[in-house]
Amino acid sequence: MLLENSLKLGISPDQLLPLLADLERIAPCLPGASITERVDDRTYKGRVVVKVGPVTVRYEGTMTVLEVDPVGRRLVMRGEGRDPHGAGNAAATITMTVTATDDGGSLGTIQSDVAITGRVAQFGRGLMQDVADRLLTQFSQCVEASVTAGSQETARPSGDSSPGAPAAGTAPGPAPQSVGMLGILFSVLWRRLRGLFGGPS
């Protein structure tokens, strides 16, 4: 199954590409995802938890950065996961190309070649595409917030001794938000139903 998405961020391509390759930093921005172990500079172990109503699917596996091309502004990653309870497997090869926008930001074009077995496979491509779009919107907002927070901390005067102030140069991302997959699915389905009956989306 091939999914195609795009995301626009107010971050320059030179900032965005290395950030996307830093899986430990961006993992908190991926709903339901977490890094559990760093195997080497490009390979990580982790888990993804997806809740659909009373059903919870948990994939445990690896994510590998296969290619980072700063000149062509291209990033390729491969993820493979298995439900420890035998509920299914998932694998995806993700290719992102980043281009500059007129306002100094970035446009990321993403192609995901996805293979899924088990319970999640019952959802059609159209619904999964819509869900992916919604998740990427939340992801891009979180990434921008993380970069903004890092810029503000870097700009803090070195003599700032306010209580709890982190060291200059650190870039802690925002706390991960709990994002329910069920809520996203309902939102997508509601939007489609309203569209069928002529209501506003």
C-alpha cells in the first residue's frame, strides 16, 4: 500500500532534514511512538501503540535511517514491527524529499510503502491516508514547537539564573501529547459523512 503525504513547516530545509533524521528527538512528536533503545547511529528499537475502540495494537520493532542526502535533501527510513501477542505485523519504507518554500520554510513530500497484516489491515487505503494526514499535521506542529523552544533557550542570556532555567543551547521538545487514534478516526469519518450529505467539513 502506497501512502502519499506532504507537510509544510516554518523551518528551513537545512534545519529540517537533520532534525527528521534524529529519531530520538522527534519520537515524542509521533503519537503513540517511543524509542526504547539506540542500537547504533542509524538504528533504533522502539514501540508504537495504536488504540481503536477497545482494541489496542502494539508494534515492537526497529527503525533504521537508510539514507540521508543533504545535497538532494532526501531521507529514507525503514521501519519493521511485530505485535508481541501475534495480532499482526507492520513494515514501511518511508521516503521524504524536502524543498524550500518562498517564505523560507520547507515542504516535505512523503511516500510510504506500507505492508500491514492483522487487525489494522481491515482499514482501507482511503481511511488510512486520511488518518496519516491528520497525524502528520499534529507531528509538524510539534516539531515546529520543539524548534521554537530550542531557539528561545539558545537566545537566553548565559547569566540567567532564574529558578529551573535549563542550560543555554538545550532544546527540549514539548511534552508528548496523548493522541487517541479512535478520536482521529471518528474525526475523519465524521468529515467524510458531512461531505456526503453536503454539510461543512
